[in-house]
Amino acid sequence: MAVQNSLARGQKQTGMAAFLTRDAVKNQIRSIVGGKDSARFISSIISAVQTTPALQECTNPSILSAALLGQALNLSPSPQLGQYYMVPFDNRKKGCKEAQFQLGYKGYLQLAERSGYYKKLNVLPIKDGELIRYDPLEEEIEVDLIEDDVVREETPTIGYYAMFEYANGFRKTMYWSKKKMLAHADRYSQAFHLNAVENSNPKRSRVSFEDFENGNFPKGDEWKYSSFWYQDFDGMAKKTMLRQLISKWGIMSIDLQNAFEKDMAVIKDDGQPDYVDNEPQDDVVEDQEYKESESQEVQKQSDQAQPEISQGKQMSMEDAFFS
């Protein structure tokens, strides 16, 4: 164990630029990405690391493996596109930080639509005043959507609707109230707290999600609420709806099965997923951290803390790789 921890720390301390200059790494990238697309691939890694500075503290192999999986699925790591993310977390067992591959809801949409099975596929939040009725037996929904996009965006969300229809006409729908989604997030996410958490250590205290939404928390505590469930609740909710809908009733292509299996895991050198519980530290804040488990229920500890981001200087990986 001591030897493994030492190797993990050594990997973390080696800069990404130096890591990418290794012949074995160059060959690995070129064999998967191709020589012509290598520059774009390297640039995408740089962009992701710059957007999430805490990635600079992660082991280089975990960053590369997550990025290569995204490349193999033909998905972009750009946070603006939201197809997938490389999310840093502390692995106490190895004594280092590693990057998890986490699929965004837009990634689910991309992979499902590419499969060719789906004639229609949609997921959207339902706003206050829009829902007239939803019949779970007949799976029929009646809504009166707000036409003004600006007004609709500013209207509170009351629920989430997802549906798909095959080319042969088979159709499946699902609706969750926001209350149900909040309970799901509170149950399965270690980083999210629906109710307030009080602790003698102020770093471990949290306001309720309602207070967070209303901005009722000290401005110096923003780091406590960096989880996607706080920063983009609707995005996480839409991903959850698609995961539930497609995994239970949908046809999954090979790529979609691969992404579903490896979502929220560290990708090992052999391409296999490694699921490790996120164990945050008191003194480090993760910029993009959430933990969602649908295969087993995780018991949350009320004294859990979000780490603080350690800033680092970004190296020029492109120059080192193509020199």
C-alpha cells in the first residue's frame, strides 16, 4: 500500500506536459485519436484543465483515460457543451486525486440519438403553472407551456418530464415532481444536502437547499456548494431522468452501454471502470464534484466537508507533445 501511494503521488507531481512527451503516451493517443486529430484532442484537455484548476492536482493517467473514453465515444469535454466532464476527487486509498469520467445529460442525448433507435427523445423541466395533468397509467401528459423563453427560464421548476419514441411507434414517458427529484438527490448524492447541516466546525455546516437557492448563505461559503446538484440542479435532474428512462425501458447501443457503465468512475489503464467512494478533505474544494449512485444507497455523514481548490499554474501541453 505504501508503494502504491508513493507511485500515485509521483504521478500527480509529474506535469501533464512531461507526461504527454512520453513515447508510450504519444503512441496511445495517436492509436486511438489519430495523428490528424491529436492537436485538437490535446487542446480539449488543456481547455478542460483550465476550466477546472483542481484537475491539475489529479494523476495524469486518470485525466488521459477519462479524456480518451470521451474521445472514443466521440463526445466533447467542453463544459459549454456539457456532454461529459472530468471531475477531480480525492482517493484516500491511493493518497492522490484522480479524475472521474462523468456523462452529462447532453451526452446521453447524443449517444441515444446516434444509435438510430429513437424517432423522438426529449427531456425538459416543467415550470410552475404549466402542468395540467399527468396520467402515470396511460403515460399521458397535458401541459400549457409558457411561450416566452425568457419568462419561462425565470419561472420556478415544479417537475421534470422525459420521453422517447421508437421508429416502430413504441413510446415511453416519465414524470417526476421536483420534490421527488430533491429526495433522490438528497438520498444518493454525498455532496448535496436538502436540509441544513449544523456542525461545531463551520466548514462542515450547510444551509438548506431552499436557503441556497434564495442566496441565504455567507458569500465566503460558495465553495461548499460547488456540486453540480447545487450549481445546475436542472441539468442533473435531466440527466437522472434520462438514466432512469433509457436504462429501464430504452434500447442501448454499445456506446451508450459503455458510457452508462463507466459514468462516474475513474477509468483505469485497461479501460475498465474503478468506482471509488468520494471522500472529500476539509482543506481542498472540488470545483466540479457530485456523487450519484443508483446501484446502491450511500449513507451520508452529516459532518461531511467539501474540499477547497488548490490553484496551480497551467503548463503548455501542446508544445511539449508536438516538439
